[in-house]
Amino acid sequence: MDKISQLPDELLLKILAMLPTMKEVVDTMLLSKRWQFLWMMVPRIKYNDTYKNPKYGSFSLFVDRSFFMHEAPVIEALHFKLGSICGSEDIQAWMRSADKRCVRELTIQIDTFTDKDSVLLPWSLYGGGCRILVTLNLINAVLVDDFTSPISFPSLKTLSLKSMKYPSGEFVKNLLSKCHVLEDLVVEQCQADNVNIFTVIVPSLKSLVMKTLDNRVGNDTQGFVIDAPFLENLDIFHSSGFCIFENVMTKILDANVVVNSWKLWKKLGSIASFKRLYLCVPSSKDVYPAGSVFTSLVHFKICTCETEWVNLLMCVLRDSPNLRSLKLQQCHFLRSEKPRPCWNPSWNEPSSVPECFLSSLETFEWVHYEGAQEEKEAVAFVFRSAKCLKKATINIYSKTNDIHKKLEVIKELFSSTRLSPACQLELR
């Protein structure tokens, strides 16, 4: 311990910040005089009322005292993980203290999962409090409205809202409109969030993740409306409903699109800027405007869980003249009991070979390859047509993990495909 104590304060504070909770940080004051006041300057604070099951009175009092005695001029991160023993009144008091402590990153995570134990976050959190807050993460809590006070997040650049409940869709729209410098937004909707149309109108936004992770029944009144002209990264995981892009977004580089239904979706807008694209959609029709070309696309990944994945794959390959990397992977359980599609023989014609196969495709990877008929024909088509392929990786999957079954799949793979000697083949 003497050798550790000789380290500079800056390094010791980094070590203290790695401890599980503030309770362990404060306990270090007992080690020696060198450590007696060091805990008061730790830049990252974590409180957890579910850790070692403390009693309500002792935990609340500990937070009050330790936070009051803290002397760091700026708190880089403040994390509250709260279960059933702390509630809205406690958080309200702690938020007042947080505003005075110049907190840059704030996380409030509620670990209760029933409406009876719902925790309301105080209006002071977003009604003028925490003025220098740069990052805000809220998980499984309830936001409330106060029509008499304005929302203010003048410095907020990163916002994450997971399994939150809101007063209304209009409240959400107003909340985001007050984040004038917001660049990164993550939204994971829960079933009881009270928002049918989640509207995101943020001109400064660069990265957006929108997910619906519940089993709500999709209809014409549920979905997303997105207006973010400078968006560079888009991640959509949508179990139902619709998504509307109000304006063409010409700066998107990364796009991940996973949806159960394409019926109500408006088209993605400009796709010419996409460099990396991941798709998992139930239909190959109207995914993007006819005649569009992915002129910048170099990395493409497609999920093979949908019945029309082959058709969608060929559409994108046809419209991606500069593609260099192609990855096929079954990322989800098969979504339909319909027979898996067969490879269309007409695509064997030379005139149907995608341009990227002739001039640019260098790497090909297939994860969760099972050796089904359409998979064998797809692999054969790629190996036969991709003239510039340098490396191919096939990850063979067997439901029973039977080594003999895997060997049979490998034998069929070699007997039905022809690969250029210049291409390195790796089987896993």
C-alpha cells in the first residue's frame, strides 16, 4: 500500500474512480492520512442503492453527506442506480446539489419494473438545472411536464432515453427542440411510454438510434418522424408502425435498418452518401427509390432471417458499383414459417452479374451458414462471379453442433462452388 500511496494524486483519483460505488471510494479514507481526504476529489461518482442492500435511511444520508463534502471543481460523471428504496424526492434534492457541482455527465437508472414503483424525475433536471450538462442518460423513469417553466439544455450533446415514460408526444418534441447542440440521440421505446408518434426535429443531430423493443401492435398512428438534415449515423430497430423522413438526408455514412413491416415506411431519401449499410427488412420492394445508386457504399451487411433476403441482396448489389465488402448473417430467428426462397436461375446470366463483382468486391463473409438450398446457390453465384475476391470466410452453423453434419456441409460447399486460386478461403 505504501508504494501505491506514493503515486501522484491524478493517478490515484483514476484508481478510485474505478471502484464499484462511492461507498468503497469513501472507505479508502481509513487506509492512511495520505488517503484521508483524497476521496473528496474523485471525478467520477457512482451511487447504487441496490449494492449490498443498504437500508433507506443510511443510504440516503450517505449520499447527502458524501455529496455535500465533495470538493472536485468539476464532476466528470455522476451515476445513480436506484432500486425501490429511493424515490422522486431524493432525486430532486440530489439534482439541486448536482447543478452546483458542475456535473458534465449524468446517469439515472431506475431498477424497478412495476408502475407502482415508478420514479418521477424532477422538473429541475431539465427545467434550467444542470446547465453545463454535456451527457444525459435516463433509464426506466418517468418524465413530468411543467407548463409554467421552460426546458433548457444549452450544453447537452449526448442524450439517451431508454424505457422512459413521457407526458405526451408533444412533450418529447418540445424537449428535443430545446437541445440546440445535441449531436447523439438514443431512444428505446417501451410499451407504456404514452407516445404514439415520436418526433425528432434536431438540426444539429449527427447520430440517431431509434428502437421499439416491445410487442405493441403496429398501426397507422404509431411510429417515428425524423428531421435531421446533418445526420451521419442512423440506426433503426422498429418492431411495428411507420417511420417518416421529413427531408432528404444527404450526409448519412452508416445506416442500420431492421424492421418487421415496410408497409408504412416512407423511402429513406438520399442513399448516395451511405458508406456502410446493414439491412433486415421483410420485402425487397420499395426499400429505396427505384433508379437510386449507392455510389459511396463500400461495406454491406444483410440479415438472412427474412424470406426475401436473396431478392433484397441482389437489388443492393446491382445498385452498388463500388462495393468492397459483403457480409451475410442470420442475426435474428427466422421470422416466417414460409419456405425459404430458391435462387433465381436468371441471375446466372452474365448480364445480371453486378458491376461490383467484376471490379471491386474483395471480401465476402457468411456467418451462420447452414447449407440450405438458397444458401448453396448464393455462395456458388458469389464465388463464380466475383472476379476480384481476395478473401472469403464461411462460418458453418449446425443446430445440433454435429461435427459430421458440418463436414457434410463443407463437402457440399466444395463440390458445388468454384473459387479463384487467388482467393483465400477460411472455414470456421
